[in-house]
Amino acid sequence: MRFHDMTFPLLRAVSRETTVVVAPIAACEQHSWHLPTFTDTILVTAVAEGVEQRLPNHVLLLPTLWLGASHHHLRFGATLSVDVDLHVTILCELLRPLLEDGYQRVLILNGHGGNIDTLRLALRRLQPHYPNRMLCGASYWELAEKELAALAEGPRKIMGHACEFETSMVLALRPELVRREQVRNDPPTDEPELRGLYVAEDMKQRTDHGCVGYPELASAEKGQEFLAAAIDRTAAVVQAMLARPLPA
């Protein structure tokens, strides 16, 4: 079920008890020399639509919120962004009408690293007002971390930026948008002495061309495998959410 394709009588008839609202969120920002600015939105939308197709009677899919918290990319340009506090508020306001309308289970499905903190803060802000609802959120690559790592060819086994994962999936979905002649690896700096430490840096401080990872290893075939893994895992999570009792 796609919220944006339905009429209000159809939406009124949707079961609040046996439906998970899936809210994809993403960004529009620089993705190095070779990927489009809409990469995150293209990818999370594909995953979310795949889950809705898998579970059409139990997923209510919202349109993807493409505006993200991307201030850490602004020094590269080619980026649209809102600051983190405003993004938290936007996410709360996105979900509040659905919760007021009686939906019991909500999953924010994220496609942009800069939104991880804001989605968690939004859910923490909402939870005290809706203690008997299931309020959840994750990036699709977090849900499928083990599966994606097993498929990755390069030494980086977790999502980067304009990396092996993202470049492969865009090659699978929108190959005409990939500037293949501009693909360049940008291996992350290995600093084992800082293991476990969060360092607040913008992308300009981390990379000279807006990439983190190994996009030279990307392929459309691998992208199909990455997408399938993300859809499979997210669909399994949705089913587990439906089976899990609501909070007391």
C-alpha cells in the first residue's frame, strides 16, 4: 500500500493493528565525482518499494522524505540540507499525524548517514507521548550489515559514501546517472588508536573528492545482490515487528 497513491477512504480502511508504516528518509547531497546528488534517495526508495511489494497487505509506504541533515557536505557544494534540530522536528511532524490516526507500528527507514542521529532523537522525542506504540528506525545497511559485508569485495565491509555499495546499487538501478570515467577510490584513513571514538568532522576534512570507500570495485551485478539483501532483511524486520507485541 502506497500512502501517496491512495484516497482518504482507502486509507481509513487500512488496519492500524496489522500494518507497519514505513517512512523512507534520505538526502540530496554531493556524491563525489561520479554519482548523482539524489543517490541516497534513489537507493532507500528502491529498498522501501521492494519491501512494500513483498508485503503489500502489511506495509503502508510513505513517499520518501528526500531532504536530510547534510550540513557536513556543504563545503563541497551540490548539497541541500537542513540543520539537525530542524530535521528532528520534521521527522516528528511527519510521524505525529499517523500516530494520532491510530497506527501502531512505525519504521523510519534511513538512507543517509547524517540522518542516523536525527531519526533516533525524533523517536526518543515521540516515545513518551506514545508509549504503547512501536517506534523504530534504522538505516537499511544497518539492518543488512552482515549480509552486505559478506557480498563486499573491497576491504571496507560497511557503508561508506559513493562507495562500492552505493555505486553498485546505482549502477543496477540508474546506470545512465553514473559517470564511470570519474570513479576513483578514496580509502578511509586507518587510525586504530582512535577505535571507538566519535570524531566530529565534515566530509571536506575526510576526503578530497567526496568519496569514502572503493567504488572502483562496483558493478551492476553486485548492486542487484546488495539491493536484494537489503530488501530481504528489511522485509524480515517488518514481519518481526508485526509479530512482536506492542509495548505495555
